[in-house]
Amino acid sequence: MSFPAFDRWAIRFKPLSDRKNKVLIPRDLVMPDAPGRQLPAAAAATLREAADRIRAARSEGRPVICAFGAHAIKNGLGPVLIALMSEGWLTHLATNGAGIIHDWEIAFQGRTSEDVRENVAHGEFGIWQETGQYINLGLLVGAYEGLGYGQSIGALIAQEGLAIPDRTELRHTAEKLLSSDPDRAAAAADLLGVLAAADIPAGFLSVPHPFRRWSAQAAARELGVPFTGHPSIGHDIIYAHPWNNGGAVGRTGGRDFLTFAASVSRLEGGVYLSVGSAVMSPMIFEKSLSMSQNLALQRGVRISNHYILVVDIAESTWDWLKDGEPPADSPAYYLRYCKTFARMGGTMRYLRADNRDFFLGLLHDLGGR
């Protein structure tokens, strides 16, 4: 039995240039040399401890993984993240689907972040042509090329466009690889379907990104730093567009999860930063660490000497270090980003801070401006 599906082709999309945006570049950028606000004494001490652990990890060639929610990009922290990567402090960045979108919109038009309440009332929230077209097409092309989610959009930004294959070539590829490489054959078929439906010609599709120098994704691509995207189906505005393809989302997102897990597998002696991510970061980390621990134990070793810093603006009154896990009838038990990471071994700290103050303070403490 099948149920009726929503017809996305019937939606009337509007040009992105018509949208009012709350975040404007360069007004809202946080530059690396900006003066940071002073943190309370206890928070400042935790930040210094984290910086010391990062220095120690990098001196030994160990990874420093930073997973963050979309507000880090919305808050204009692209230049600070780029500086932390450029100076070698961050070896892997990870964000959710919204973080990918905000970074792309900044690179494409220098503006992002719409008024959700107002636009939902008018049936316009997320109904923007360029965001839906280019990100979905970028994922389709990336899936065909064997790229991950973040890498696909980073390439779109850095290259300022997409190489669109010939449809006849795609059809032959799908038929030829159906037995030997069914995943790539399916990716070819998915891309072919959208190219045919939208009548997109073969060749290089130029998509200028005049603000690409502020894109953390593009910078990561150029620096050779993994920048992984971890989407959830239906969570982001690109799912409203008819070019959205679950196969492309799954292929690129699945590759990025395995890239993330590979970084976590090297975390012994390293650092994991989880900044402003209530669900995505703890969820992908706990699975990745368990997978990595499984392989480590097969080699007769254990991942145990890792440092986890969780940063958010919510108050955490429970002392996870001293009192362990709270009982299930305590609201603290359901603070997922503390609950999960307190179970992950190693050393875990919680720092209450605005992500702008944290990232800027971290960069300054590490000696970069």
C-alpha cells in the first residue's frame, strides 16, 4: 500500500534576492583580530585548559575535531574557523545541514538567515530558488563524483560552478556499472533524472560566489581539511525543492559519516570540541567512537586518552565529573550533549559560553589573530 506524496513541483519558488535576511556580510563577520569579551573566571580557566590540550595534541600529530551547530556560521564565525584551520589547530570540521546552507548562502550572496515566523505565514519559508537548486544539484553531482556532503558544496563554492555530465554518458554509465558498481550506477541515474526533468545542458554551469573567501567549506577544501556535513532528512530548506534527491543526500552524507568516524578512530591523545550542537554532534560521535573502539580493541589497544570540551549557552547545574550521571527523573538527564559525552570516556568538560566568545577566545589563547 502506498500513500500520496507531496508534489514539490507545484510549489512557486521565489528568487533568493527577494528574501529579507537577518545576517549581512561584512557587517556581521567576526574577524580573527576582533577583541573578545572576557569570560567568567571558571569558564576562562576551562578554555585555557582546552587550549593547552589542543597544543599538546597537535604537537604529537593528534587530531582536533570540531563539530558545531549552524549558529556558528550564522554568527559570522567563518573567518575565525578559517584562521583556526589555516594555523593548523583544527584538523576536522563537522556541522549539520543548516550549517552547510548558511555557509553556502554567505558565499553566494553575502546574506543569510530569514524570518521563519513571518515567512511560514506567507508560505515562503525556505521556498528560495537558488538555495534549493544549487545545493541539491551540487549534492547530485558530488554523489556521482564520489564526494561527501560538505566536500560537494565546498567544491561548488570554490570552483564557482559545477561540471554537468552529458546525459547520454550518464545513461551509459548507469547501464555499464549496474552490476560492477551499483552505487555509482544509481548516482548516475539520480543525476540523469534531475538533469532531464530540469533540462540542464552538459558543460560547466557557472555559479558565481563573490563572497567565497568567507566560506569555511571552501577554505577547508583548499587547505585539505575534512569538512563533513551530517544532514537529517526533512530538517533543512533544501528538502522543499523538487531537485532534492534522497539518494544523493544519503550517498554524500553516508560518506561524510565514515570520514568523520575515521577521524574519531585516531582520537587517542586528541581533542574533540562540540560547540552549540544539541543533537547532531553527540549522536554521530557516540556511534563513531563505539565503531572505533571496536577496531582498537581488536588490535589490543583502547581509545581512552582523549579530551572532550562541550560548549553551549545553556546553564548546566549538574556536576557530571563529581556526581556522575543524574537519575532519569532529573531534567539534567535529558541534556543530551552533556549526557552523551559524559559516557564517552576520556576527560569531559562543559563550558557555558556564546560560540563567538568561545571560538574567538580559543584562537587568541592559541596565539592566532
